[in-house]
Amino acid sequence: MQAPIEAAWAFMLDAQRVAACMPGAALDEVVDEQTFNGTIRVKVGAITTSYKGRVQMTSVDPAAHAVEMLAEGREQGGGTAKGTMSSRLTAAGNETEVIVEASVDVTGRIAQVSRGMIQGVSAQLFQQFVTCAKASLETPEHAAAAIEQASKPVSVLPLVFRTILTSIVNLFRRLLRRPAK
């Protein structure tokens, strides 16, 4: 992204700014500098699922611009979500490269969707987060619109359709690359 590493690092450590860019998320309470309570709402067709939980920064290394987080949430209907994320920022002049690794495990109603579908939807949600974060850092005058879009409950149906379409396209690409027998 086209922002200095200091600005990107400050963003990563600011729970309010991060939550504002996370689709469907709300920050409910700052417990301490590294622990936050909140909710995230995901809409699947006519069904809206809401997880209430906690995010904790388990490791923060300012010298390496690296942070690790653990998130755990519970759905009112009994389902759970647990995830980890690690990110590392690297300066490249007035730009910052952000490398993120994340994993999420879910149970309950949302887990009935196939693993490939969940991975595709997760990628789309993360892309929406990245778009909002970039707008906040690169073009602050457009940040309000990006944050407003991210604050709405996530409608997964369009994301599911995009994921299905991507899967079908990838299948045809693999089939067309196979040599004839």
C-alpha cells in the first residue's frame, strides 16, 4: 500500500480503525491495549449470524512490525468461530508491504457450507477489509465511504456466487490444461 510503515503500523494497532474496516464488525469494549470485545455479523441469504467474542493480540513486536492475534467468538445458536492471524509489515520507501497469514475454524450453521466455499468467502471478506484499510491510509477523503460500506452486515450470497464462479472457471482451466490421451 502507498503509505509509510509508521502509518500502517499505527493502523494495525488501532482496534477502532481495524474494526471499522472489518465487514460486519463492531468494537464493543476495549479491555486493555491488547484485548478487545466485539461482534461480527454475517448475512447468508435471509439468515443473519452474529458472533460475539474477543480478539487478543498475543504477540506485538514493534521492531519487526509484526503482530499475532487470536480471535474467539460464539454464535447465539451455539456455533463458534476461532481464528489466528499474523501480520508483518515491511517498508519499501514510502510504501508498505503487508504480509498476512490467517486461519479460521467455525462450527454451527455456517460450518454446513463446504470448506472451499468458506475459504472463498473468507478471501472476499478479507479483500473488502484491505480495500477499506487502503482507503483509510492512502486517501483519507474516501475513508468515510469505505468505512460505511464495511460497517454493514456482510451479505455472503454475492460472495458465494463469486466463489462458485471462480471455482467453475478454475475447474475449466485445469481441464483445458490436461493433455489429450
